[in-house]
Amino acid sequence: MDDGDLFIERPVRVKLDPVELPGGSRSRVDCEKCGEGINQGRERRIEGRVLCRPCAGEGYYEELRGA
């Protein structure tokens, strides 16, 4: 199938924060719970601890246990 049959092209504007632009990491810290490296100021500070988003309860997925 031709791309033109599968996709519609439209001009768009995407708003990005400077930390989301490509390039080297400007900052990096480790999550105090799981040890995962956190780039670009995406860490969360909760009760004095530095946490990644999933450990702070803000993950975009949910782990299925026993599946």
C-alpha cells in the first residue's frame, strides 16, 4: 500500500520544553527507590526523597503481577 493511502499529512506545531529537545543530558540524578537514572529534571521530590515518576506514582504504565 502506498503511504498516501495509509496516512494523511497535515501541518502541525508541537510545543516542547527545552528539556525535551534532542541533545546531551543537561542533568542526571538517580531515583532513591529503584536506582533508575532520571534525566533532564524529570525527577520528583517527595518527602525529601528524589524519585523517578513511576516510583512517585506517576508512571504511564502499570505492571501486571502474576500474569
